[in-house]
Amino acid sequence: YAQWQINTVTLAYDPQGGTGQPGNQTGNAASNVTVSSTAPTRAGYTFTGWDTAANGSGTDYAGGATYTLPNSGTDTLYAQWQINTVTLTYDAQGGSGKPGDQTGNAAANVTVSSTVPTRSGYTFTGWDTAANGSGTDYAGGATYTLPNSGTDTLYAQWQINTVTLAYDPQGGTGQPSDQTGDAASSVTVSSTVPTRDGYTFAGWDTVADGSGTDYAGNDTYTLPNSGTDTLYAQWQINTVTLAYDAQGGSGKPGDQTGNAS
């Protein structure tokens, strides 16, 4: 009588670029084994199961499924991978008009948006991987490599505007020097008083003809968000008098008053 030794056969696992695959499983020819529930990992990809063909065209198996071993040799199950779709978002950090999110395959390159957000009182200086600007800087049009999973964020970086308060003496002299400061910050209106022949200084106004808001020296003035604001000197023409001295006579004319020349 013929004597037979049943073959010991193997089920191997090929991670196809991943790591942490299960160890080989052995058993009797044509016996059933349970497909390992150990899931390998691969940067930028999500594991979707096993297949008898490397390109996924064979029979699919999930962890815990039953697999019938071959009659001899080794069978191999190949890890199947789905590349991750990941996102680049933009945080305007107080601004508005930020670019929309950009999505793409894990580790792929995208072009940083050239859309420029705006923020009152500030100038946009670019993007950074850290909110406080301590990361890597990116300008619009630069190349950015997406992460392997999840979402990366670029944070808008802002430089507060330096703005100016100027003084227009409107015909006078000796006006205060310009004052500069951060956008929307407060400054103290200068107490320097300009002079103008024939006029008395009556303060400052935001409009040349005096129809705006009045300011006196030492008042608080809030600087604009950009550019230059101007305070205009306001003048009151002097009223002067012509008197007559009869020097011992009588019937002298009355005094005459009028505006200074």
C-alpha cells in the first residue's frame, strides 16, 4: 500500500510597500486558515485588504476571512492600498478673503494660492506653517508638498501698518511735525500752536473748512488703518481798532473796528 505524507504549505503576505505585515501561516495542504487581522501600514495610503493578485485583479480577502491553502508550495496575499486624499487649508488669522481649501493625493505637490486676503490696518506678508510665523514661509505660487494624511494649514502673516497724522497750518507757520504710529492706535494731538499774521489760532479740524471734527492740543486722536490723516489749522481773523486822539481838541471821530489786514 502507498504511504502518503500530507504537504505542509504556506500562506505568505506581501505588504507591497507597507510595513508591519503578518507573519507567514503554514498548514496542511488544502486546509483552511484564517486570514490575519493584522493591518500593515504605508505612509500616505490606507490599507483596504488583501488580494490574490498584486494589482488587485484576483480574489479579495479581509482579515478574519477563511482561506484554503494550496496543495503544495506557497500562496501569497498582496496588500491593497488606497492613496489618501489630503487637504491644504488657509487660516486668514483675522483677515478675510482667504483662498479655498486645496485637496490632492498624499505627498503630492500643489501650488500655494495667489489669492491675497485682506485685514483692516495690516499688510499681508505671506503664509507660514505656524500661526506665529516660526515655521516655514510660503508665498503665493510656491510649491507645497501635501501631508501623508489629514490636513495641513497655512497661516496668514500680517504686518501692522505704520500710519501718519499730519498737520496743515493753512497759511500759518510753525505747525507740529507729523506723528506716526500703528494703524488704529491712539496718539495725543500736539500742543504746538502755529501762528499766522492777523489771525488767532482756534484749534484743529479734520476738514479744512472746519466742518469736520474739532481737536485741541492734548486731545486723543485715533490713527487711520492706512495712509495719512490730516488735521487742519482753524483761524479766527483778528478784530482790530483804529482810534483817534484829538490831542486837546474836541469832536474827535469814534473808534473804527475791522478785520486785520
